[in-house]
Amino acid sequence: MLSLNAKIRKEKGKKVKNLRKKGILPGVLYGPKIKTKPLEIDLKEFEKIYKEAGESSLIALVITKGEDEALASSPSLEIDKKKSPVLIHEVKLDPLTEKPIHVDFYQPSLEEEVTAEVSLAFEGEAAAVKDLGGTLVKNISEVEVKALPQNLPHEIKVNIDCLKTFDDNILIKDLLIPKEVKILKSPEEIVAAVSPPEKVEEELAKPVEEKVEEVEKVEKKKEEEEEEEEKKKEEGKEKKEK
């Protein structure tokens, strides 16, 4: 389990801006069996952990200050009492820099199931793309699942090797997941398929063909005008010679 250090945060309200300037991320920890606590975390350390864990993997939050107020955790979990198993529940981003500006940590009960969004990781190579020139269409990039916190997967791998023809597809029910995890989507929903090249080419070629026709019409009209102009010049020249 990944670990992330945190401290009890004293600054509140507008004063948290000063923390952000120092590279410190303000946050809060809450849960059904604990008292809400304001926290501060090193921004760079958080970004590293967040990239690895996402929002569906338990991490160990280590409160390095105020250890006398250690958070209660499940007695069935063999973990240091100074650490709290939590989920990164919500991350607010700066609309301009897209850097985290606040984070919510949630300490769930390890005996109760929770729901979380889990990303799909596509791997392998579809023969319908490689050999037939099709285009891989990913209809779903993440799914909502339900499981005990400690059983939540970090990601669900989707092998696309089975997509050998344009009639093949991968459904929700085809995804390989642990028996302790339930996907909250229709089992018949299409996750991925391969689209034939004709459809893509038709859409791309249609406007091109229309533009070609327009250009040909313009060029033909221009040629006719030039011929008419040349004819008039010839007629004018003949009159002058007479």
C-alpha cells in the first residue's frame, strides 16, 4: 500500500492561499467513523501518489503531527495505528494550470462496500485494425464498480486481441474482474469495437468530392469566359483590319 505524509492544517479560509504559494496542498479527511480533520500535504508528493493510486486504490495516510489524535481503523486490518487507510475521494483543480488546489480524503469502513470509478487500460493489438485497416472505437474509458475498499482495483485491463473482424466487440460482461468486484453497468453494453475503413473514408471523402465538383464548375466557367473574351478580341481585331 502506498503511503502519503500529511499534517494537521491550522490555516483556514483565505489563509490557505499562503500554503499553495509554498507548494503545500490543503485538504480534508473525513469518514463515517472519524471526526473531520483539515490537512496539508506536499503538492509534489501528492501528485506522485495520485498518479499511481488514482481514486480507486487505498493508500496509507500518515498523520505526522497530532498523533495523539490517531484515527481509528478497522481492527481486522494489520496496519500501523499511525496510518489511516483512505481513498483519494475528490481533487479540485485550478482551471488555468490544472494543478490540484484541494483534496478530499475519505476513510471508509473496511467492512462496507463502496463505489468508485475505475479506468479501463486497453492492451494488445486488434487484427481488424492491423490487417483490415479498421479504426478502434473505445465506447467506454472507465466504469463504476462496487466492492470493499481493500478490493477496489486500480484499473481494469481490456485485451483487444479478440477483435479480429468488424463483427467482433467487447462487452461489459467480457471484462475480467475479481469476483469480489461488481461493475455497475449493463453486461451487454459495448466497451470496444472496430469500425470498417469505408465508413471513415466515406465521411472524409464526401466533403472533398463536393469541393472538387465546385472547383471543376468554377474552372469550366472560367474557361468559357476566357474563350468568350478571346472570341470578342478576335472579332474586334478582324473589324479593325477591314
